[in-house]
Amino acid sequence: MAQTSLIINTLKKSLKSYGKTYADVAKHLQLSEASVKRMFAQQSLSLQRLDAICGLLEIEISDLIQRANESTALQIDELSDAQEKELVSDIELLLVTVCVLHNWSLDDMLHYYTLSKARCIQLLTRLDRLKLIELLPNNKIKLRVSPNFKWRKNGPIQHFFQTNIETEFFNSNFAVEEEKLIVLNGMLSKESNIILQRKLERLSREFDEMTKEDAPLPLGERMGYTTVLAIRNWHYEMFAHLQKINPIS
């Protein structure tokens, strides 16, 4: 799956560099533009369609794979445990990290936060040392993370955000238009559970795809949103004292 994501992201960059749009791809494949967008978001390109899109760009699939491999030569997929600990040990460093991963510029950070320019540059220099970014002349920021970059599973960053989700995220009545809370409770077979997990993974990829598509927009046209997707074998503690035996698991 990681290799698939890399190839599709490289294909998207190639389309952009050749001045081609989803509409052009749709016309070439004789599909609707909505179908093409969904195909990219769900990363469900068949080999035949991948070859056809490469034909639109007048390149071979082997050329695309070579570009994909070259694009990751200096990119990282994951930080070490020690590096993540360094980020969570300094709240200002973590803030700047989140900002750059969301494609904020130095001016954006200075506009929205109280950090001084000198402090921001100092923190960006630390991120450059951690290989998360490359700090370019005039304090321009180039991300060095791969399209598949993720925080470590059960690592310091994940634990940090889970703690804040528990204490802050659900402190809302989810009544405003841009918020929604859906709580589902039911009994599923193991097979149905696996199917649902796959759907959650696909939805997470679509969310990630939309954030990447919106990244070039000015910061004033984007807002920070957090989506929590989860499923687990869990029972209401309020009923525990009424149980005679353990629930079926």
C-alpha cells in the first residue's frame, strides 16, 4: 500500500507539471471527472488505467516508478522515538512542526502566534537538523517528509495527541455546522469488523488526499479540522455492575 501511495502521488505531481487536470484525465479515460477524483482518492487505479494516464503524459510506467524512487531518496517516512520525544518536550517546537506539516509559511506562523521571528527561525533550524524540512534562503520551507510520512505507532507523538483528544477534543456539543459527532453501537462478526476497518482506512486516505489538494490554498481559506476514526471492542462501564459473565468478545 505504501508503494501504491507513492506512485499515485508521483503521478499527480507529474500531471500537474505537464499542465494536465483531472478533467483531462477523465476525457482521456472516457470517465466522469468525479469518477477520476474518486479513483485517485481511493488509490484504486488499475494497471491498465495507470498505463493509459502515463500515455496521456507520453511517459512509460517505468519512468513514473523511477521518478517515485528519486522523490523519496532524501525523504523520510518516520522519525525515531528519540526525535519524537524531542518534539513533545518543547511545545513551541511541536507547534511549529504541526504548522510546517500543514504547509504554513514563516509569515503565517508569525501572523497567528506570538512567537518572535528569531524564535521561529531557531525552531525551524532544529527541524532542518531533524531532516523534517530544508530551510531555504529567505526562510522558505521545503518539506522533506515522504507522502507516506506517519507518526510512530504508539510513539510519543501519538500518546501526546491521544491524551489531548481525551481531555479537549470531546469537550464540545458538536452543534455548529462544521462539526459532527456520530456514535454507533452494535454487534458485528469478525468478518464485518474487518470490512468496516478497511472502510475507515479508505476514508482516512480520502481525508489525507483532500488536505493535500487544499494545501496550495491561502491559509485564510483553510481551517484546521481533526477527524477521529476508531472502532474497538468496548462495553459501557455503567452496565458493568449488572453483568453476571463477561460479554461475548
